[in-house]
Amino acid sequence: MTDTSLPAPPPKWQLPDLGLLGWMSVAILVFWTFVALFAPWLAPYEESTILTNQSFAPGEDGNQMLLGSDYLGRDVFSRLIYGARLTLGLALAATLLAFVFGVTLGFVAGILGGRTDDVMSRINDAFVSFPSIMLALILVSAFGSSLWLLVLTIGFIEATRVYRIARSLAQNIMVMDFVEVSRARGESLWWILKNDVMPNAFIPLSTDFGLRFTYSILLLSSLSFLGLGVQPPFSDWGSMVKENMAAMNYVLFYGIQVAAAPILPAVCIFSVTLANNLLVDWNLSRSQKDISGELID
Amino acid sequence: MTALLRVNGLRIEGRRNTRAPYSEIVRGVSLQVDRGEVLALIGESGAGKSTIALASMGYAKPGCRFSGGEVMFDDLSVLDLSLEQKRAIRGVRISYVAQSAAASFNASLRLDDQITEVSLAHGFGTRAEAEERMVDLARRMQLPDPEHIVRKYPHQVSGGQLQRLMAVMAMNARPDLLVLDEPTTALDVTTQVEVLAAFKDTIRDSGAAAIYVTHDLAVVAQVADRIHVLLGGETVEEGTVEEILHNPQEPYTKRLMAAVRPPPKHCSGGAVAGNGAASDLVIDVRGVDAGYGKKIDGSPAVKILHDISIEIPRGSVVGVIGESGSGKSTLARVISGLLPPSAGEIRLDGEALPGDVKSRSRDQLRRIQIVMQMPDVAFNPLKTVGEALERPLEFYLQMDAERRRTRVAELLRMVELPPEFATRRPQALSGGQKQRVNLARALAAEPEVILCDEVTSALDTVVGAQIIDLLKKLQTETGVTFVFISHDLSTIASFADKVVVMYGGEVMEQGPTEEILTPPHHDYTQLLLNSVPEMRVGWLEEVRNA
Amino acid sequence: MLGMLILRRIALGLATLFIVSLIVFAGTEVLPGDVAAAVLGQGATPETLAAYRAEMNLDRPAYERYAEWFFGLFTGDLGNSLATQRPVADIIAPRLPKTLMLGGFAALFAVPLAVGLGLYAAMRPGSWFDRSLTTGSIAVVSAPEFLVATLLVLAFAVELRWLPAIARISTDAGFWEIVVALTMPVLTLTAAVLAPMMRMTRSAILNVLSQPSIEMAILKGVPRRTIILKHALPNAIAPIINVIAVNLAYIIGGVLVVETIFSYSGVAKLMVDGVASRDIPVVQACAMFFCAIYILFNLMADVVSILANPRLRHAK
């Protein structure tokens, strides 16, 4: 009478059903990755070459500048392409840094528990009780904002947030019965971490990676926009918005296309964060439960 | 007699989440409830019994929808009613008692407000009248201090009281039909009897009809007039209680009956002394205290176990019985080393065993294995059955890959599963299959003792019975000692050589099964014995009159 | 017991504020090494550097300066600005009401709107309204504040010329003048905070609506309105308040960008300028101001949660 019918094998991996918006998001991210990787080959000009002495020259056939010039007479189109490299590169580096430290420390605290966890988490709580941009300003005013300091600053701030999630994930997994079984077997903490905790934390952490990457881009861009992030001669999208804000005063004389210099970099940021957020949202809403139809009208 | 409720060819579809497709979960069920009659819907998990019961109120659970058939209540076609019309019959003409009163009462509102709301929302008399009915019924439900208990908030009263208050709420507007959805399942056995009796009286006194949803045949025997057996959303058979209990027609019903263990009282007879001389103990627990939280003066903040001493003879089956909060699972954790004791000692084969897993030798660890209660969470979801079984072989016995694979196939055969299971992920397996693999994993270590912590409580009755049969077979084949922890006295009595009765973190009594089950009993053991419902009509009355 | 819990929570808030002050001080004073060199630039001689340090008390041990600064926070003695030599308190004082007004207006506008929309969407999950609101809110939350602000300026200041691109409020400004000056800043802040607040409200309400007690109320035949108002809302208050408090972080972040774009002379603008010029006392004071507000609101949210919890309110 035993039920010995063999259950189905796990389904083969197949393309997820992302929907139109989802696939467009993937396309946008692939596009920007490509642009960032091959910027020098894609950009018609060097990012710092001054091509004209006219600020915000409109993009006409004569000057060979697709989107016109910026406040110093540099090619906006080329600078957008190089900006992708810096913006995405710095944000990615910061997110990776945040995950390496946040996840490692979060796992250590979550798995060891006790006094170690108490001390680590109290210290972390102190940093989490700052709004993240406030913490960024304090760190920037203390250390300055060279490129690698920016990566460290943003990485540190995001790490304090990642720590919390990694810690609670580890804690939740550690009290699962299958971990108890491993512990009762006599497995070392390292084995449990490697075989039980890490693989099962991977999927929730990858969703969080998407979110953190978005936050890193927005934090970096905001800092740059405030003039406290990426400093000349480098420029990311955020600093391009800042340095070209003066174009707004030229709109009356040259027409609306002049506003491309400050607005397009902001739109580029928007395209990346939107694509990211749509994918994260798709991932989160996959298993949404129904509520009673009778509460709906 | 005219039918109060008629369900014809009811079909209901459900989906797991908003992105999942709908699939049929009730496939054309027809049934009928007459005035003043109690119909029991019985079946195992996934049988669709509470979904059908709720359909009588025109209610589809979140994620479910009606896809066919009709429900006639009096002359109303319930499924065709508008929301407003459905609202008009709910609570006053048909009312509902949920499984978990603790979750179903609103934590933010006082009990009396919630109870009288049923009447007031439908303009059924004044508040004073509703209050009078409430207090009156609370008194008849034998709730202590009825005038005051209803003025409390849900978290301020006990689980058993809350469950009775839920019935008081359901009856407040004097409905014609009561829908009771596993109303005593969440309660401990000793509490269940009182609540069951209170329900039965109330239903009888009010003259209301009822649909009683449960998986427990012994409970059904006490309260129902007729039984409707369901399997996978379809009707298996229907009949009076006598017919179904004593003369089931369908193989499934027969299996269901066979799975119910006879109550322990009838176990007495030729006593077979526990095999293995008392001196040959595998495990000897001596004066153990244990608990959780910070230690203050060497004793934990929340102490669960108090001075526990238990002797476990080699090659025997020792049953540990207790209700929730008795400390029986904590005992398993202490023996396995997951929770080091704060006092006392544990001896394995006569040698003192370190309290903490970390200080035990690999061989000591191998000799004691633990099997956990919930098969769904007992396995790392990302590893195959084969990988889960190979790990102890590698860890304890240092087998090479070749021998591990052969041994995994053997282990699967021992638990009556085909060797192909090794390539499957645990979440694809059914509950019973998982629990078999769970046992195989413990056996892989070639242990001397296997601690089974409520291994059948998450399973349906029939599947649970199969696991017990398997345990017996394994015990004979391998001679391994089982410590079987359970809240179910019938199961323990049916195969344990020795019984340990626990209550409030203490051992009430222990001894060979015969001795424990033969009078005179310890008071608490007596209470437990009296509380196990028997699968016959009239048992409840006998217990109450005794 | 309830009182004890609240007192403990308040004590925790004060402790947090104390730790935050330590971090602010350490971050801005101890770590940068040589503030004097940073301020005076590379041309400074050792003599001028030493004189400057003495004047600014930088030659004293850090803990002494911290203690002085910390107690100064309570007495209003916040030190002198390195850039202008004026007392920081005097610089901040006229700016405080401006920033509070900007943030306050944004909160007054955004909170009811976000909670209302979130509630409305939660009552119709999966509907056309819900789906477009959800997708729309993802778009809004993805847009950096400066994109929203720039587009607003382009539309209302440059093209339509309805509103000024610079938000300046004179000391004797009338109500209408304030409204005109603050419309775009408030709209930008609203955009920043609306979407996350609405989404979190929606999921908090959905969470409450999927509880068994709500199903029970339906099966009791309680009218839908009563279910929402009497059964769901009391249980949703604590999560919603929490959502609002969490989202204040977005307002604080947004204020920094908004005040900069619209050249609004509030505390946030002062702080941004202070960081750029490394005017440490100013940065410290502004950071403490924002963090104190943030911690205060989180504290209030927790106290409301404690008060709204029936298990704590009605002890056994």
C-alpha cells in the first residue's frame, strides 16, 4: 500500500516568462553593459576633448555633434557613453564591495549568534540609523571623494544594509530543521555555511543585489549631482547633470534641444534604475497570494 | 424531512498564487444536510473538505473560484446570490467556526464586541438581547465566569476557552446551519474532550443542523449522524455513522478505518516483558535539567526540563508521551546534543556523553540519530535525496563514492522506495515519502538509537500508519533502539515496549507499556487515557458520566 | 508594562542619538587628519597652521573637544563656521524654519496621498487601477529627484513661465508667495516619497486583509465597510505608521537635492555647501539636525506601534 510512485524530476531550466516589460528591461541592461564595456570604440570623440568654444552648441550637421556640446564645448553624446562606464562601473564595484562585506559579516553574525552577533549588530544599527545620503555626506566631508573613496563610501553604506538582510537570512536558515539535522550529525559550521546556508540564501540575496545596485546608482548620482561625488576631469551621469544645469538658461535663446545636456544623463540613469526595478519587482511578485475576492469591488 | 442544504455537482478551482494556473480541487461533489442533522465531512489533507463546507456559505477561499454545480440553502441558490444577499444569510442563517480561534478572532477588538457583532450587523435584535444570548450560551458552554470572560481581549483567554467562545459567537444569531471546520484539531487531547462535549450539547440544544469538517474518525463518531468521505475533491462514499464505521464499502474507507489505532485501554492482555534486560541500557538519562535563554547561576532563564531520568533499554521501543509544552521535543534535542543540559548527565552504553554536539566524538554522534517532525523542512531543498543520504555515509563511515551509491539504493529499499528516488529533489516527494527518506538518512549512520520526534504528526492518518508499520519492520530487521516521541497515546501504546509519560517538563511515570496501561494509573496518565477518543458512538457520554 | 516599554524605547532613541553624535563627530573631526591644512590650503605656513589650530581648539585632545561639542548641542553653542567665522547657531537659525516648512509641506501633501492611493489599490488587488499604479510607482521610484526637478523646471519655469526656477522666500513673504515658491520643490519631494510609501502601504494593508480574522468577519456577514474600518484598519495602523517613518529617509535625501536645485536657502543647502568647503562645524550641526529628526520620527513610529498593539495595551 506504500505510495512508491516516482515523482517527476525537477523541471529543466527554461526561459522565465518575464513579459514584455521584463524583456525590455533585460534589453536595456544588456545595452548599457555593452556601451560601458566598449565605450572607447563607440564614442565618436574623447570624453574631455573640447570641440568648440561655444557652450551648449546645438547638435547640427556642421559640428558633427549628435546631441550638441556641453558647457565647455565637449560632445554630449560621447560623454554620455563614457558616463555609462563610470556610473555603472562605480555603482557595480560599490555593490560588489557591499555584498562581499555585508554578506560575510551578516552570515558570521547570523550563524554564530550570541555575544558576537549582539556586538556586531549594535554597531551596525548605529550606521543604519542614519539616512544613507546623510552618512554619505559625512563620509565624503571626512575623506573626500576620489573615485575609489566613492566606491568605498557607497560600498560601506550599502554593506550596512546588506548585513541586516544577510544576517536575518542566515538566522532563518539556521533554525530550519535540515540545519538542525546537519548540526546533530556533527557537521562543522563551515560545512553548514557552505552546503546549507549559502545555497539557500543565494536567490533572496540576488534579488537584493538588484535593489542595492539601483540604490548605489542613485546614491552615486545624487552625490555627483550635489557636486560631492565624481570630480572633474572624470564625470559620471550625475555630475553631467550638475555641470550642465546652466543650459536651462539657454533654452529661451536656442530652443528646447539645449536642455538635452542636463536631461539626457538623468534619463540614462532613469533607464537603468527603471529596468532594474522592474526586474526586481517581477521577481518579488512571482508568488503573491490572493486575498478574498469579496473584499474587492 | 426536508433538506436544509443541498449541494449538487459542486466544482471549485484553485490556484496557489496570482501567477499560477487554476486547477480543479473539488470535482463534482453532491451532498445534503437535513434540519437538525450533523453531517461529517471527512478526508485527508487536500480532500477539499473545508472548501466544500465554505461553499455552503457561498464563500470561495482566496485563490479559489466556483466553476460548476449548485448549492441550495432552503430555497436560495447560494452561488447565484449577490454579495449583499450572501451577507444577509451569513452569520444569522449559516455560521462558521474556524479551526484556529486564536487567529480568527480579531486581536484588536474585545470578545463581546466580536460576538454580538454577528447579530447587530444583521439587525437581529438589540445589543442587550445579543449580550443576554452570549452570556447564556457562554454559561452553557461551561466557560468560567461567563459575564467577565467575554469582556476580555482574545489574547487574554486560553486556547480551549477561545475555541468555545468562537462557538458562542457562531451561535449568537441562532443560525439554522453551523459549519465547523476542524474546531478541535488545534487543541491538546485533554482539552479537546471538554470542547467537543460543549459543541455537541450546543448543537443538540439549538436544534441547528451542522457540517462538521474533520480528519479524525474518532471525533466524528461522537458528534455526527452521517459521514461523507472525500478523497482528492471527490466523494468516496456516504452513510450513517454506524454504516461507515462498522461496514465501510469502499477500499479507501476501509484503509482509513484500518489506520485508526485501537485505543490503549484494550491493549491489556498477555504481558510480554520488554525485551533486553533492564541492566543493558543504550541510553541512560540521569537527572537532566535543560532550557533556553541566558544562564543565571548555571540554570537557564526558561527552564523546560526538570530533573529528567529515563532509562532506554537496548533494542527496545521507548514511547515518550506528552502534550504540547510537556518538554518531550526538548528531551530529544538534549539527547541528540543540540541543546546541552544545564545539569545531570546522559550515558551512552554506560559511558558519560558530552552534553554538546561539538564535544562528542564522531562515533558517539553516529550512534544516536534524530528524525525530525516536519518532513517538508527536514531536507535541504537544493540537494537530491541521494546527496542527502550519501552525506552520513561519507561523514561517519568514510565510504567511497562507489560504495555510497550502492548503499543508498539499499537504504531506499529498506524504507520501501525504489532506487530511482536518489535522483529526485525532496520537495517533489509526498509527505510520507519524505518521512521514509528521513528515516533512511538516520539509518545510513548505522546508529544504535534513533530519536523519532513526532514523525507521524504532520502526516495523514493512513500514511502515518504506514510509517509506524515501517518503523516496526526496521526495528525487527536492524535491532535499532527507537525513542518514539508523540502526543498520541494510541500510537505509542500500539508498539512501544516502554512508555514515559511527561507533563510540564517532568516525568510523571515510566515503565513497561503493560504496567503503565494497567490500573492503578497515575492521575495524569488516567486523564490522558480518558481523553483519547474512541471510534464508537457513545464514548463521549461515557467519559463525561464517569 | 506598557509605560516601561515606551520608556525603554525612548531611552534607546536617546542612546542612538548619542551614538550617532559620536559617529558624526568622529567622521568629521578625528579622521580627516588635518582640518587646518584642508581649510587653509597648501600655501599655509607651519606658523599659520599652528595659530589656526590653537584658535579653533584643534590642538586639544579629541575627547575634550567632543564633550564640549556634545554639550554645546544642548546649549546652542555649535562653534564657529570655519569659512565665515560666524557662530554656526546664527547661520542655522534662520534656515531651520525654511527646511522644516519645505519638508513639512511635502509630508502633508505626500502622506495622505500615498496612504490613500495605497489603501485604494490594496482594496482592488490585480485590478487595472492597481496594476497601473504599481507599474507607475516603479517608474517614479526609479527616477532620480534631479530628473523630476529638471523636467518640472523645464515645463513650468522655462516653457510655461508659471513658476520661478529659484525658490526664494523673503522674510515678510505672504502666503501666496510661499505657495508659488514652494510648489515645484514640494512636487519633487512628493514624487520622491510617494511611490515607495504607497507601495509599502499597499502591501501592509494586503497583509492585514489576508489574515484569518478578516475571513472570519466576512463569514460573519459583516458589511465590507465595517470590515475595512473596524476590523482591518486598527491592525494596519502600526504597519502604516512604520511605512511613513521609514520613508522620511527619502524626504531627507530629497531635501538635499531639492534645496540645491532650487537654490533654496535651507539647512540642506547649507550642509551641501558645508561639505564642499569642508566647513566641519556646519556639517556636524546640520547632520545632527537631520539625524535627530529621522531618529525622532522612527521613535514616534515605534511608540505608536507599541500603543496600537492590543497584546501590550491589555495585559493578561
